[in-house]
Amino acid sequence: MYLVDMSFIDMTKITPELTDKHKSYLEQEYKSNKLMFGGRKVPRTGGILISQHASEYELKQVLNSDPFVKSGAVTYSITEFIPVMASKDYECIIA
């Protein structure tokens, strides 16, 4: 699994239209179950995604095509992790 930490680097580019394009783009990854969770940071300095893409390479291809990243408004970092503990409702994701 991967934790993606997205950070806004140019707030002037974060428009409602670009945000809609970003959300629409990521919907396909959610429908394929490759993206599990995502949301805004508080305060709103970027966002967090939890991914179960097959490889970091595959995930980077998705992220680099994201309208936020392509516009130069956002940068990201990826941390791979292996879940080893979970509450009962999420035990199914433990490796």
C-alpha cells in the first residue's frame, strides 16, 4: 500500500474548475479499487491518498497524469507501507 501526500505549491492555480477535473480524474482509480481513501488536509495545504496500486511505478503514472500535478499546482511524495494491524472493520486489508 501507499500513502500519497499531496502539497499545494501554487495556490493561484487551485480553482474550482481544476479541483473538479482532479476529482473526476481520480474517480476512475476509486472505481477500480486502486485508490482506497482520499481527502483534504486540514488546514487545506493539500491532500492525502491511500492507494493499493500494484507498484509505485503504476501509482506514479496515475499521479503524473492528475490535473493538479500536470498544472504545476501540486507536488507529491509517496510512502510505501505494509499494514500489520487494523480494527475489525478493516482486517481484510492486512497483508
